[in-house]
Amino acid sequence: QCSDPSFINELKSCNGVLFSGGNQSRIVNIISKTPFHDLLMNRFINEEFIISGTSAGAMAMVNEMIMGGSSEECLLKGAVKMREGMNFINQLIIDTHFIKRGRFGRLAEAVAAFPGLIGVGLAEDTGMIIKNGNDCKVIGSGMVIVFDPKNLSHNNHSILYDNTPMTMANLTTHVLANGDQFSLSSREVDVLPINASFD
């Protein structure tokens, strides 16, 4: 179907695409490196075109994608499985159901493995709008947790054997809520004032 002219024509005429949940690897296996994916990327780069995702669909947006990993075993090297994603956003690693499923350790290990990237953990009923590949704004009723590894003073992930506990020091963490903003280029946070109105 990702090469079917009828689906390609539908993609040419729409204003945006939503990737649903399920299995992020299945999304990548079916769509990545097909004519459908090529057209998605072209429209995303060259037009005002919205690409969005929920749950596994959000996780698939990135280049370095979390494929799986038990929340209970994370913070042991090798507990998180990574693979190439859809590559619409190459500065981030995204995890979802972050609070309810206790995925702090999972995203932390992913960031330790790729310390040049920023980790984003999305809670339920919460999203992040990213404009121009840089300006992020939180929407929804929950929180977005951001792991910024730029100030890491210790990260022993690269020298450990698998199933060995990791050490990370000075991992900058932001807890952001509705209306708060984050810049991917400057890595600065702009939060709503405490007395801001939500009317």
C-alpha cells in the first residue's frame, strides 16, 4: 500500500498525517524507505505540513527510536533496545506513557547511549508541538519530562558490559506542563508564570 498510487495521491492532497499507537517497529517496518515515506519527508521539509503521532506513533517520529525494554530492568546497560525510526525529528528520543508505566530508567539509558540527543517522556493526555524543528510547546493535562545530557559529567554506558548498572551524573531534567516551552537549539526552558490564567 505504501507504493499504491491511490494512497500516494491521498497523501498529496491532505494537510497532515497522524500515526496511531500500537507497535513502533511495525510502523517503521511497513512505511520507512517507501514512496509513501519519501513523500511524507518531502512535504514535511518543504511545505507547511503536520506530522503527528500518539503512543507508538510518537515514538516512531525520531531517528534513534526506542524499540523496547522493560521498565523494571532499565538503568542496566542493554536493557533498552534501539533501532532506526522514521527520522522526522533527529534531535530527540521520545518515550510515551512515561509516568504511568514508570519509564524514567528506559529513557535515561537511551540518552546515555546517545548523549548527543535530548530525551522526551510524554505522559498520558499530553503532547509536545514542535515548530520549525526547534520550538517545542507542551499541551495537555499532564507532564512532559525532558532529559538534557549536555552537562553530563559522568556517563559510563560505553565501557560497561551488558546487564551492568549504569552511572550518570548531572543529567539535567525538566518537568514541563501545559504552555511551557523548550528550545532544542538553545536548550532553554520558558515556563508559564505561576499566576498565569488558563481561561
